[in-house]
Amino acid sequence: MTTHLLLLSQGASATGADGLLESLQSLFTPDGARVLLRASVVLLAGLPLTFLLSRWTRLWVGKRYSAQHGMVTGKVVFYAGILIVGVSVLQEFGFSLTPLLGAAGILGIAIGFASQTSVSNIISGFFLMAEQPFVVDDVVQVGDVTGRILSVDMISVKIRTFDNRFVRIPNETLVKSQLINLTRFAIRRVDINVGVAYKEDVARVREILFQVAKDHPGVLMEPEPQFHFLDYGQSSLDLLFGVWTRTENLFRIRNELREEIKKRFDAEGIEIPYPHRTLYTGAVTEPFPVRILSERPEGAAENWPRTRPGGDPEEGGGGHQSTAETSTPIPLDEATP
């Protein structure tokens, strides 16, 4: 029967279309029908068995070790099962594997040179599995991408960002790049930058911040909150307030604390300043007064005349002016030191 089926391919090349037709008709003989039946049984039984075995392996390894080990092991079992089923079907049809293996060796060398990147990603995947810097469902940051790990595959890692975008990162990139695991440990510190006016009592501000942390149920008192006086800023006293919370509550606690700090500062009269500038003539304490000398009427041109010393308008302008002072006005550009 094997010899009869091997003639299927030989007849196609020797006699052209007529030979191929005769060879196909030979499959509908009693011997050919038995071969088709055995091949169909192998195919119909092998594929579902491969799916079930791959799924069982993934679940068992995932429970015993980790989810990412389960995913990779399940894929290895799946591809190995598909290969075994395919080889079995070919053998039922009488194909010899020896020529195929020889051709596969030559083809494998060519594919190896053409798929160096894929091979590098596969090897990097094994390094990631051994080192295990993250697991499935961890939140990681790679470059400007931050999201939750969906799967760890042989060639790449799949990530879903917080705005529901799908990102695929090759394993080689993860090995070469800096990776930050945001959920590796059970607790995280929430750092909140706070700026208060120079007139405020820092000790009082510190007491209010600690009271806000103590009143919040999601803040851990062990480790205790931290308060740091960072610097004298240009417009404020720069402070850093850090509290500890469980990692899964990080973003929620940070938002709630910022809202509560703003409410408490408003209730206690603590000023949160905004950037401003003060002009000085050179004196240590006396600020330079800035006065509005003229106002441009609505619809006037951009070169509306300003007043020169002596009360005369600039050349090229009209004679209309309005001053906020009765003394001789001084234009701003000439008054600036």
C-alpha cells in the first residue's frame, strides 16, 4: 500500500495532468480508502488531544510555578503536538521522512540566517523566564510605555496600557532596556510634592499633613509617613510628603490625598502660592513701584503713543493721553534699570 501511494507523486510528474488524475483516482480504491480513514482518525483525534494537553500543561505549570511559565510550556507542547500529528498523517500516506529531513537541514540553515532576530528573541525569552523580572498581571514601565502584562510568549511580551492600547515588545528589547516593575512589592510609597508660601509655619504644615495621612484609612502608619523640606523655591517652600500604602491602592490613594490636602489647606488658611515675579531697583527691601501711565483706547493701533519726559507724546503719534498720576509720567522702558 505504501508503494502504491508513493506512486501518487511520481505519476504526477511523469505523466502530467493525466497521471495526476489517475493517482487521485487510486485513493478511492479500497486500499486508498483505508489510508484516508487512518489519516482522518489521526488528524481528528490528534488535534483535539493536542489542544487539551496544551491547555492542561499551561494550567498545571501555571499553578505550580507561574503564569508565564505555564504560557510558554503550553505553547511548546502545542507546537510539538502539531508537529507529531503532521508527521503521522504524512506517514499514513506513505511519505518517507528521510528526504524531508535532509531538505529540512538545508532549509534550516537558510532560515537560520534569515531569522536571526527571531532566534535572538527566543533566547531572550528564556533569559526572561529564568530571571523573572515580572509575571503576568504585573504593571511595568518600559521607556515611555506603562501597562499591565497580558502574556509572555516565546518571541514577545504583550502589554495593555491604562488607556486600553495593545503594545507588543520583543523579548530582546526587554533584555536590553531598563524595565521598571511598579507592582513587584506589596507596598509602595506615594510621594506628593507640596509648595507653601514663605509666610507659612513649616512645623504647622507638617502637623496638618501628618493628620491628613492619619485620617485616611488607606494609608499605612508602618512604615511611618515621611516629610522632607526639599528647597527654597522661587515662589514657595518646596516640601515632599510621602506615605505608604498597598500597591493595588497606589493611584487611588494618591488622588484622594491630593484632594484632601487642598481641602485642609483651604480650611486652615495655608496658602499654596503660584509663580510670580517682583521688580526691584536695587534696594534690599523696597520694591520698585509700577504705575500705568496711559491706556490705549479700544481700536487704537499698537503704536499708541506713550508719554516722554516733559509730557510730550512720542513722535508719529497723536496728542491724546490719559495719565494715572498728576506728576510728570515716565515711560516704562526708560524707567527700568
